[in-house]
Amino acid sequence: MTPSHFVALAAILFVIGAVGVLVRRNAMVIFMCVELMLNAANLAFVAFARQHGSLDGQVIAFFVMVVAAAEVVVGLAILMAIFRARRSASVDEANLLKY
Amino acid sequence: MTGSLAAAAVAAPAAARAVAHAVAAPATTTLPAVGVQRSAWLLLVFPLAGAAILLLGGRRTNPFGHIVGVAMPAASFVYGAIAFFAMLSYPASQRSRDVHMFTWIAVGRFHVDAGLLLDQLSISFVLLITGVGSLIHLFAVGYMSHDPERRRFFGYMNLFVASMLLLVLANNFLLLYAGWEGVGLASYLLIGFWQFKPAAAVAAKKAFIANRVGDAGLSVAIMLMFATFGTVSFTGIFSRPGAAGNGVLTAIGLLLLLGACGKSAQVPLQSWLLDAMEGPTPVSALIHAATMVTAGVYLIVRSAPIFDLSQNARLAVTIVGAVTLLFGAIIGSAKDDIKKALAGSTMSQIGYMTLAAGLGPAGYVFAIAHLIAHGFFKAGLFLGAGSVKHEMNDEVDMRRLGGLRTIMPITFVTFGIGYLAIIGVPPFSGFFTKDPIIQAAFDKGGTSGAILGTAALIGAGITGFYMTRVMLMTFFGERRWDEKAHPHEVPPVMTSPMVVLAIGSAGAGAFLILANRYVNFLGPLVGFPPPARGLFNWISGATLALVLVGVAIAWAMYGRRPVPAVAPAASFPRTAAPRALYGDAFNESVLMRPGQWLTRLSVYFDNRGVDGLVNSLAAGVGGTSGRLRRTQTGFVRSYALSMFVGAVLLVGAFFLVGI
């Protein structure tokens, strides 16, 4: 179980999350993919902390989780507001801010 | 001084064919003024105060406006006479006096004082301007008596007198330039006095613009003088004129000549003088006969030390003088308007003065003597023409005059005396003042002297012709008047100035030239001409003969045959001369049209070039932004994709750089 395995897993998770953000239409699913990306980053941080033998990576992981939580709060609030107005959670349909 | 003069007198007859030499002026020292001359600023203050009272006081001053208008130049004349007699009490080498008024400009190296220079040259001009000027002002009281704007007229005339006095009294070139511009302004205001006449307004504009060309030359000359000598005052420049190189001196001389041409209506800036006759006749008499047009000659004689060191500039001056004297004579022979004929005569006589001034010390004294005599007889002639015009309901076309000598006897006699003076019949003025100029021209020697002298001789003959023509058509012959004209002699307020001027016309020349009076007066300042070879020699005989030939031709053409009321058949001399020898056409084709092309080209370049550059920049920015905004699709996933691609590129860049 070398750190490279964990980092490889984090990379795979990150890519899956990124593809999900780019491909999926439903806003909830995009949020979940963003969470996936954040967790992938967390995993990478912790793996490197284990490798260096310091706690810095784990502390940063805490910060990342706090940021993720705050972001979810705000994002879900925006999604709720859009859903109430438009009866649809598709991001493709919120395209009024264009030329 | 007398020793070298005697030596010249001995040398001249020793070689029969040798050219007698003029003696250059000794360096004059300028002393500060003492006694009564210290108040010389009064000369300026009187007419300036008159102008201020009349122009700023407005219609309230109408009742006494003309009295103020005449009194001010007269007061200046009284003071001028007092200063003149004070000057006569000084020895000849101490007559140049400086009156310091105040410091005008003191900026770094550039220091100009407002001061007056009272010397033989300026006092001669002061007496001429104020004396003849006061007489003309008195005439104008009668001439303009029916004009409701008479007060404004006298305001402008006083302004002119003040500016002209400033011009001749200034002790540095910048103050002279201030007076120069002032007389140009007064001339514009007075030519266009009857603004409601379009011809007068156009003539005023033409005079001012032609003057401006000359003024440009004068201002560049002053700038050159400051750059070369570091000062613009007369004493500063004339005490060491040799400090400048020959090329610079020639350039300064030629530019001064250009300024003189503009103000004195010499070729090539002569076209405005005949149009200036649109102004009231007192204006023509004062400004365009006796004083303003002589300012150019004053400038050249005043700058004598500069011209004495530059042969090329002097040659240019003589050529301009000779060409103009013939030009003016030819134009004056063809004009039917009596005032325009006299204007052509003025142009020609100033050509004589310019020719004399260009001959150097041999001619300066005679140029000024002729200037003074010309002031008398030309002013008298113009006032006579004004009287005729006043009585004939403003008729100036000589083809509709005639036979006036029995009806206006005083006018006829004074005009006749002026006529005899101008054509140079002894013992009247012209004979004494014009002949020395012709002699000095021949004495110059070589081909140039022969050509100049011959031109002056021919000019004298033509003078006889055109002046006799004016006399015959106006005062003799049958009456070709309009039915409504009832002329009679003009009132005494108009005849008395003419009488005084006639006395001056008759006697001024003899008074100045005989016994070398004026030569000894002005000579210490500008240089002595070679001693006269006696009053009657082959040159004066030839001049008189040519004049009589001119008179005879005019008598044959106009005295014996009835004057035609319609123009004769056209031939080149008959068409060229009335068109002022195509002066206006020349100005138009050489100066005006290229000027208009230049302005149109500039406007085109400004609209298409400069504006086009700025507009195309703006259009470019607008077009680019128009294309760029299409990236804002509103499609969120494409934004996400671009963010992702950017992040990948950034990481790749980091790997490349090696972080």
C-alpha cells in the first residue's frame, strides 16, 4: 500500500467527478460530482501526509471538508431557488445570460 | 566732419566723369532729454486722450466732438514746434535725445523700454504729421458736417495720429511695431468707416490683409534683430551693426523692405491703395497720402546703418522704388476716378522716395525732403478733390466733371499750385525735391544708375501727363455734369486748410533744399549727399523737358478734344492700365487660389486622414468586441469545459517549467 496507489485512486475519482460535471445535465448530479472531486483531493492530501509523516495534509483535509460543506449549503440554496422558479433542475435550460 | 565734407567737395569737380561720393553719417550719441523735451510723451497723450474721450464717451460727446478732434492734433503740433525749436538750440551732434517713459518688458534676457527718441528725423515727421494732420482735421469738420457719425470719425482719426506719432517717436523696433500695427488698425477702421457700403468694407479688409503680409516681414526682421544683436533698441543695434554677418544683415534689410512695401503700397503689395479710396476723403488725404504710406520710407531711413552695410538690400530697395514709380504712374494715367488717379500718383511718388532711400547716404536726405513736400502738395490735392466731390454730390468720375474753375476758384487755385508742385515746375516744391533724387540715381554710376535714372526721368514725364489730365478733365473744358449738381465754392472751414497747404506746396521745397538747409539739418544723422552741382544742369533740364512733353500730350488728348463719355476701343495699354496692371489678377492667381487649395487640402486631410484614423481605431475595437461577445453562449457546461481546459493547460505548463 504505497502512497502511489492512493494517489492513483484519487486521480481516478477526480477524473470521474470531472467528467460527471461536464457531461451530466441535472444540477444535483453535478453537485455530487463536485463533491466527488473534492473528496478525491482530500484523499490525495491525506496520502501525502502519511508519506511525509506530518499532519499538515490531514489539517488541510479538514479545511477542504469545511469548504465543501459551505459550498453545498450555498449551491443547494441557489438550486432550490432556480427549481422553484423554473420547475426544472437542468443546467442547460438556465441559459438567459448570453449575448 | 566739415573737413571730410570739404574734401568731398574738392574731389567731385576734380574728375569730370567721376561719381561724387556721399559721406556716411558719423556715429550719433543719444543723450537723455532735458528741459521741455522731457515731456515728449505729451505728443502721444493729446491725441490718445482725444480718441478715448470721443470713442468711450459715445453720443454724449457729439456736440463738441469735432472741436476735441481738431484741438488734440493741434496741441500736439504746438508742443512739437516747441520741442523743435528747443532742438535747434542744441549743437548738431547733440540733437538726438532719448525720453524714457517706462520699462515695458523685462523678461530674462529680453528687455524692452517704452521710450521716445527725439532726433532730427523723428521731429521732421512729428511736425509733418501734426501740422498737416491738424489742417486735414479742420477740413474734415466741414467735409463730414452732414455725417451723423462725425464724432466717431474724429475718434478714429485721433487714434491714427496717436499711433503714427508712436511709430515715428519709438526708440526701439518693438514699440515702432506697436505703432505700425496701430496705424494699420486705424486705416482699417477709417477705410471702412461707412460700413454699410459693401465696397468700403471689402476695401478695408483688403488693405488690412495686404498690410499683414508686410507686417509678417517686419516682425520676422525684429525677431532676427533680437536673435543677432540681443536687443531691439535703436541705440543698441545701430551702435554696432557690424556685429552681424553680411547674410544676416541682407536678410534683415530685405524683410524690412517687405514691411515697408506693405505699409507704403509698393510693388508687390500695392493692390490695396487704390481700393482704399473708398474711405472718406480726409482719410485718403491724411493716411494714404501724407503719413501712413510714408511709414515705410521712415522705416528704411531709420534703419540706415543696417542698409548701409548691405549692398544687396539697398539694390532691392532701389529696384522696388523704380518699378513702383512707373507702376503707379501708369495706373494713375488710366483711372477716371479722381481719387484713384491721385492714389496712383501717391504710389508713384513714394516710389521716388523709396528709390532715394535705397541709394544710401546720397539719397536719404532727399527722400525725406520729398516726403515732407509730398505731404503738403498731395494732401492739398486730395483736399481739393474732396471739395469737388463734396460739391458734386459725391461724383468722382472725371468724365462727369469739367469746367469747375470758374465756380470753385479757391479750390482751383490751390489744386493748381499743388499740380505745379507735383510735376516739378520751378520754383514750386517738386522741382527742388524731385530733381536731386533723379540726380542721385544717375550719380550711382554703372548700368544700375543709368537704368534707375532713366526710369525716374520717364516717371517724371508720365507724372506731367496724368496730373495735367486730372486738371483738364476736372477744372477745364465743357461741363459734363449730372443735372442735379449745383456746385459752388466750399465754406471757409474747408478752404483755409487748402490755402495753407498750397502755401506749403509752393514753398516747402525751396525752403528745404536751398542753402542746403535740410541737408545740414538731417545730414548729421543719416549722412551727407555729395554737394549739389547747381540747380540747373542737364538732368533738371531733361526732367523739365519730359514734363512739358507729358503736359503737351495730355493737352492734345484731353484739352482740345471733348472728353468721351464712353470708354474708347480696347487695346492692350488701354485695358491693362485701368485694371491696375493686373495687380489684383496677379494676387488672385499667385496667392489667393493656391491659398484656397491649401486650405481645402488641409480640410480634406483633416476629415479623411486624421478623423479617418481615429474612427477606424474605434471601428476596429467595435468590430472585435462584436465578434468576441459570441463566446458568451449562456451554456453553463461550455463554461465548465473552458475552465477545465484552462486548468489542464496550467498544470501542463507547471510540469514543463519543472515545478
